Amino acid sequence: MILSPTVASKLAIWRQKAVDNTLSREEMKEAILLLRGDRRSAAVASVTSKAKKAKVEIPDGDDLLKDLLGDAE
């Protein structure tokens, strides 16, 4: 995860406040939204990518056998 200097600075401040037990609920919410933002966009990209993949029909075993043997049963 590549962070902008602004985001890295905010995270450092929030970490220190968490250690000092002075982190407010609003700051916690902001931090969670910021950290989850990249994960949500990755999840959307993953779902979109999976939807684009071609679905291959699994051939029937009997049909495969017929193809291999010819129709010499």
C-alpha cells in the first residue's frame, strides 16, 4: 500500500494518539474509512475481473469417451 505524505502523517498522528489513549471516535472512524478505502476498491476490481472471465462448460465424461473411442462401442 503506497501512502501519500498526508495520509502517512495522519496515520502517524492517530497511532500516537491511540498509544496515548487520546484518539477520538471521529478520528477512529476517519482512520478506518481511510484504511478500508483501498480494500473496497480492490474488492470491486476483483469482482469485476471475475465477472469478465469466460465460463467454460465442463464436458460430460461419456461424450469425452465417445470422442476418444470414436463411435465404436
